[in-house]
Amino acid sequence: ARTTVGIVGAGPAGLLLARLLHASGIDCVVLESRDRGYVEQRQRAGILEQGTVDVLRESGAAERLDREGLPHDGIELRFDGRAHRIDFPALTGGRRVWVYAQTEVVKDLVALQLADGAPLLFEAQVTAVEGAESAQPVLRYTHQGVERRLECDYVVGCDGFHGVVREAIPAGARQTFERSYPYSWLGILADVAPSSDELVYAHSPRGFALLSMRSPTVSRLYLQVPNGTDPADWSDERIWDELDARFALAAGDWKLARGPITAKSVLPMRSSVTEPMRHGRLFLAGDAAHIVPPTGAKGLNLAAADVTVLARAFTGLHRTGSTELLNSYSATCLNRVWRAEHFSYFMTSTLHTAPEQSPFDTRLQLSQLDRIAASPHAAAELAANYAGLPLV
Ligand code: FAD
Ligand code: DHB
């Protein structure tokens, strides 16, 4: 079999790219190693930037998002016994974000793809990328127990952090920049209305906590925990008590509404960027090329931005025969990626308490948070990054 664009991975990056190529009349095939149910249920991100919502709308994938998504015009920062609201539209000239879970974005994109799109194969694991430097790379994959091959004009690795396409780029032709963090998140989903209308990011002497949500009836909450934490060590009651203590502005003044906890997991944190995001006819997009620690909710949004830039480049090639935009893809994306890497690092390191953190470092964090609360310029910088910078 052969196709124009072979897409590896049906996460948000691969699925959105397939939609955008479909709109431009470019043919592609999406190969996904997991089954449909797994891909649609995997709990991950929850916040969509303005630009991500714009591209989902343009690609006709926002019908349910526009009905069920929750527009958010701000977040609250809590630190040093104070609460400060960041007003996104006022500080960014009208930009905002939406609460709409990654699981729902994926479900919507999968349904559209299966209804009228190019082939999307589940349980199709890519095992090798051959001819990475040739004019016709080949994807080898296993589907329904049979080994198959797909000849492609271009291959796009949307296969996440543990994908195979990045590894197919010769080691001498790529470079990875990484950072790890000395803490993780314990994340829960609970069947209870969120205790705040807006997200709350809390810096506290006991560590970071975040109140988020998935819908008007489902809360999503996170607690900073030590690396290597076993979720089994955290009973439901211990989790709620600790959240209450970290969100409190004064001891005992805050009680979250509690409800049944339906999911509990520990997420490690890491920053990583692989450069360049292209080698010959292989391209990397989304987590396959870069990951961020979750504070600030950039991961899914960066993936959407990458494939938007890439789809424009393939469309340019298709319409005019020019490879100009394909040639600038990596540099265009990396510019934005490094900005988001810095923002995610900044949010993470400003709001968490590292093990053995010195009182000096805590004073620096509080001074930075105080600056954001006191200065519209400092707040505007946070708001612009959070609501999402323009694509190019
Ligand atoms: P993915 O969603 O990882 O999709 C990659 C796809 O490729 C997967 O479906 C995988 O099965 C498939 N694949 C891999 N290898 C192969 C192969 N060999 N052959 C075929 N298919 C393959 N971001 C936030 O903003 N907020 C959060 O709270 C948040 N929580 C997260 C929690 C976890 C546990 C993780 C891992 C990430 C989280 N993120 C979060 C980040 C965000 O979910 C990702 O940035 C986003 O999923 C990136 O989309 P993607 O399509 O690039 O990659
Ligand atoms: C969520 C995750 C984040 O990392 C964040 O900064 C905000 C919200 C969430 O999963 O809802």
C-alpha cells in the first residue's frame, strides 16, 4: 500500500493533522498501536488555548466543544495567604481558554475520521521506519497479526514521547535537550461539582495544588508529591485533607466539596525538546518532539500548533509545488516550543516547593508571584503565555 502522508499515532496531533489534510484534499493513513477505547479513555489534558479552539473550529471538529466546552476568562493564583485573579481577556485583548478534556477532543476527531476521513487503523503498531533518508520512506507495521508495509511520500511521527519515528532519525542528526524535576503530581478525578468556577493554582508551604475540572459535575485536582510516590499510599481522605490545607488562605478556612474519587494516578514531570523536528521526509509533531511539565497546560496545545503549521506546509506543497513551508517547519515550531518550554518551566518552578528548598528560594518565588499580582505588565505576560501565543 502507499499514501502521501503516513501518520504514526492517533493522539491529538495525529488525528488533527489527518483532519486538516483531509480538508486540503491530501491523502494520508493514520496508524495507531492501541485500540480505540484505550485512546479515547486515556486521562490527560483538560485546557484548550484560544488558538487550539480556533483550529478545531476551522476543521469542523468543534461542534460538541462549542456546546459542552466551558470558556474560562481567568485563573486564580494563591500564595502567601492571598488570592489573585488573572483576567485573560482584559490582559490579552480578548483571548481566553476552554475546559474541554483531551478524551473528548480525541473522541470527536476519531468519530469524524471514521465517518468521512482517510484510513485510521487501530491496533496497528509501527515497528520500523525504513529509508528515512530516501525519497520514499516505508512504515512497517503489524495489524491483525499480519506484518504490513506502507510506502509514504512523507512520514509524520505523532507517536508521543516513546514513539519510534524520532528514533529512526540517525542519532548524529538530532539533539535532545532535557530537564527533570524533583517532584511529581498526584492527579484525581472526582464526581463532584468543582468548588471554584475558575482554576486555582496554589503555592503553599506544603507544596503545590491545582483545582481544575472536566465538566460542571466532575472535578480534576492535582497535588505535588515526591517522585516515586505510590498512589496506594494516598487514601481518599488524606487527599482531600491535604488539598484543603494547601488551598487554605488561613488555616482551616477552606473546605472543598468532596465526592467519589474515580481515578487516581501519579504523573512524573519532565521537559524535553528534540531538534530539528524534521529529517529528510520524516517530521516530528507533538510529544514525539517535545514534552513539558504540565503546570500551565501547554502539552496538548503545542501538539495542535505543530500540526497546524505542518498542515499548512503540506497544503502549500500540494497547491503550488513549493517546499518552502516544509523547509521552515522545524524552525517555525521550535520558536514557539521553546517559549512554551520556558513558560512551563517558569510556572512549575515558581509554584512548587523542591525538596530541601531554601528559605531564600521560597522568598524569590513569593516575590515573583507578588510582582504578578502588583503589575499589570507582569500579569499580562503570564496571561499571554497561558491563553496561547499566536501560531507564527
Ligand atoms: P499522544 O497523545 O501521546 O499520542 C501518541 C499516540 O501514538 C498514542 O496514541 C500512542 O498509542 C501512539 N503510538 C506510539 N507509538 C506508536 C507506534 N509505534 N505505532 C503506532 N502508534 C504509536 N498536558 C496538559 O496540558 N495537561 C495535563 O494534565 C496533562 N496530563 C498528562 C498526563 C499524562 C500521563 C501524559 C502522558 C501527558 C499529559 N499531558 C498533559 C500532555 C498531553 O496529554 C500531551 O502533550 C498530548 O497528549 C500530546 O499529544 P500527541 O498526539 O503528541 O501525543
Ligand atoms: C489541567 C492540567 C494542567 O496542567 C493545568 O495547568 C491546568 C489544568 C487539567 O488537567 O485540567
